[in-house]
Amino acid sequence: MAKPYYEFFCPVKVIAGNAALEHIPFELATLGAKKPLIITDKGVRANGLLTPIEAAFAEADAKIAAIFDDVPPDSSLQTVRDVAKMYRDNGCDAILAVGGGSVIDTAKATNILVSEGGDDLMKYSGAHNLPKPLKPFFVIPTTSGTGSEVTMIAVVSDTEKNVKLPFASYYLMPHAAILDPRMTLTLPPHLTAMTAMDAMTHAVEAYTCLAANPISDAYATAAIKKVSQNLFKVLERPEDAQGRLELAQASTMAGIAFSNSMVGVVHSLGHALGAVAHLPHGLCMNLFLPYVLEYNQDVNGDKIADLLLPLAGAEVYAHTPADQRATKAISVIRGMRDELHSKTKLPRTLQETGKVKKEQLIDVAKKALDDGSIIYNPKEANLDDLMGILEKAW
């Protein structure tokens, strides 16, 4: 039955394909911009990923005004202030974020400072505290996982107070997301697997949690199908440009889905584990996904059963009795994780990470209980429930 009320919003233009990068100067011109600042990290630059972007500007009226390539894995307020200074010093009029989650978050936060003026990010943290649209801003993802190129959220660390500051505003959404397979061709197998499972989890939770709606469902199931059909092809043939593009599109579609329907306990536990043990977000998603689905199965088994079709294809779906499809869907996800572990050593359990101590689990559970995502989970969870899931994931 359709929900009596929902909202769906995604104003981000998606420019995708094998020559998507070449369209950037034209797209900037339509927004009246011709002096972009590129924000990236050392790894992206060292891998030569800026070369095709710079080539795209060679014949254009627009020129890259400056490049900031010192974004750390966990961005900070000081980094954002440094980037904003470079933007102002070079008379820039637009931002191109080239990288993964940290680079994109840094770029979103930088756009607040250069659009609003000043150096005080704190007064804009929280939800919907931006008064007006920001400067032209494009995202060129170099991983296929976060979906940050289509979300209105950014997180930046205050390293002095050791807290993460969240920002949420429709104005943080990029004007365009540029999906070009050249950007992810050099992604190593371990990161390809981890980011794909990040996208998979976004899509699965978007579909199975409380705020799901018919439009987010369409994006979520399409994303699941793309990951299922292309992840192992890309691991076999890393140079498979079409497969890389499919994974990039899956990440974007999953991002659109979950930013309109929210996520659940996989993310609550993942955020908490990331804070306690400093593990990458995509890895945390892979660790908890099947165990949370099992926990939720008695209240939303019908939704989990639906996932068998995009996960395993029509033949498996048709040959599985209806009352066994939810269990089968979860076993398919477990099988994917086993195969990823054998191919890329991506951990499946907390012990396999080598970074988590048993006595930390209670801290993870307590933090997860306070995480906002938990309210959208289809089944309520208390501290004991979360500890039970963590024990299974151990």
C-alpha cells in the first residue's frame, strides 16, 4: 500500500558517460562561471586523475584558477578555511570536487564559507541553516560508494573539540554530478569492493526502512541490480570502463534513494563503529548488512524478499518459494561478502578487521542508540538488541 504522504527531491543534474568530463566547461558557462577551483587529495592527483579534466579546459574559455590537493582522509574545519582562502586569493567563481567522501564534504563546507563570507562554519552547522543558494559546484566522484554527489549532507571534523559537525541543507546539493569511468579505473580491488558495498547498503536500507517511497524504491532496486551484475566483472577486469560506469551510476542512484528515504540500523552501527574504531564507512556497512537484515526480517520480510530479484536475477527469484525469498536474499548478500573476502580480503566480521576489541562493543552499541538513523529502522532496537547484532558480527 502506498504511503499517504512522502516527498522526493533531487535537483542535481547527472552528466554520465565516456566523455562526461569534456562537458564541464560548457556546464560551468551555463551558470556564469569560468574560473573554478579544483578541490582534491594527493592520491587523486598522483594517480593522474586531474589530467583529463585539465585537458577538457585546454580549448575552453574557462580556466582552472587553482588546485587544492591537500584534503586529508578525515576533513577538518582548518582544511576548509585553507581551501576557502585559496578560492578567494585566486578570484575563483566555482568549485569542482574531484575525489571521494572527504573531498566532497570539504568542498560542500568550503562553498558555505566562500558564498556566505567569513571563516566561521559553526553557525551554519545543523539542519537548514543556510539562507540562500551557494556558488556553482560540481562533483566528480573517484569512488563508487558514498553517493555524496547527490546528497544535501556534509560532515566536517572539529579536531580541537574532537567532534564531527554535520551540515544539512538543500543548498549543499551540487549543481551537477559528473560520472566518467576514467575517474574510477585506477581504484584498487579492495576499495572497489568496499565502496560498492557502501552503495549496496545505501540501496538496501533505502528500500527496506520506514521512509521508503515508490520513487526511492525504483532508484534503490536499480542500484542493487547494477552492483550485483557489475561488481565481480570489474574485479575480474579492472579496466572494464562500462562496468566502472555502471558502478558509478549505482552509487549515484543509491545516493538519490537514501537521501529521500533515509537509512537504518546498519548505518547507526556503522557510524558508531567508525567513531570508536576509526574504520572506513564502506567497510562498516559491509560488516553489518546481513546481520541487521536478519534482525529486521520478522517485521519486513516481504520487503527483504523483493530484493532477491535485483540481487540474484529472475531465474533464482522464480525458483525460490515466496516464503523463502527473504532468507535467500540475505544468503546471496552473505555469498557476495564471502567472494569479496576471497578476492580482496574485505573483512566480513569485526574480528577480521583486526582493529576492534571485544570490550569496545558496548561503546559502539551505546553510540548507535543515539544515532539519528535508528529511528527509520523498521524494527525498534534497544541496547540489548544492538549488542546481539554486534555479537553476531563479531
